[in-house]
Amino acid sequence: MPDKADDMRLIDRIASGDADALGELYDRYGRVAFGVLYRMLPGPEAAEEVAQDAFHSVWRQARSYRPERGSVRTWLLAICRNAAIDWRRTRGKRLEREVTIEAAAELLSDARVDERVVSAMRAERVRKMVGELPKEQRDVLALAFWGGYSQSEIAARTDTPLGTVKSRVRLAMNKLRESLEDER
């Protein structure tokens, strides 16, 4: 685990314009940032692009870091999360609408229509099942699966004991699994 004091020194060096310090921070946290972004975005290319944007933001915002608000890692992952949300709002939405020629041909194929209908119906059932979960369970699932937070981060973020967060995730997943098995 990286030393918090060493992280602070890196941020101070970055704030002073030391590009090598940014490289060291990337070496230390780049894989973690990519992993979180990979879970939040549609593919590795998007995750790489957003990770680069996030570290560029660190370069520009290093002076705004406040240690009393959390660790460097937490601050960096919050920047990553915000960058992913921005990406989804802008480029992500545009990319969702764009269709390649090959994909357009597939959409027109009658052989694939039934598969798409079944997939859409299954997705709708899962959304409905998630919507029927108790609010506390829905909230932790949203933070874990769509927000990219670990259970420890969820506990800290929601001021809930870690054991409670783990129980809520486990209960929610069991309920969803049982509901899906009943559907079959």
C-alpha cells in the first residue's frame, strides 16, 4: 500500500509543475484507475481515454487537493469517476447512436431480430427485479456495479458499517439470482 505522506509529496510536486511526479503517480495508481473506469465504460479504449483525461485533470487540479477531505487515491478515483460521467454524457451518448455499416447490416438481419427481442425482454425483467429490491440494497448495487465503488468505499461514502454493506450486496444478489432462476 502506498505511503500517504509519499502521495502528498507527489501531489505537491505535481502542483509545482513536476511532470516526473505525475508519471510516478500514474505508475502507482494507473492500473487501479483503469480498472475502475473499465467497469464504468463500454470498453478498454474508452477506459484508456478517460484515464488519460483524468490524469490530465490531476495535472491541472493538483493545487485543489485537500488532504482533510480524503486520501490521494480517493481524490484521484473521484476525478476518474467524474471524467467517466462526463465521457458518458458527451462522447458516450454519441457513440451509442453511431452504428457501423456492419452493425447496421446485422440490425436488418431477420435471423437476429428474435435474439434482440429476447435480450431486451430479459434486460427489462432484470431492471424490474432491481427496482423491486429494498432501497438500501438498490443503492449499494448502484454504487458497486454502476458507480465502480468497492464495498469499503461504499461504506465510507454512505457512512454505513462495512458488514452492513456486504450483507446488502449479498442479499440483493441472492434475491436477483432467485428471481432469475424462478423466471427460467
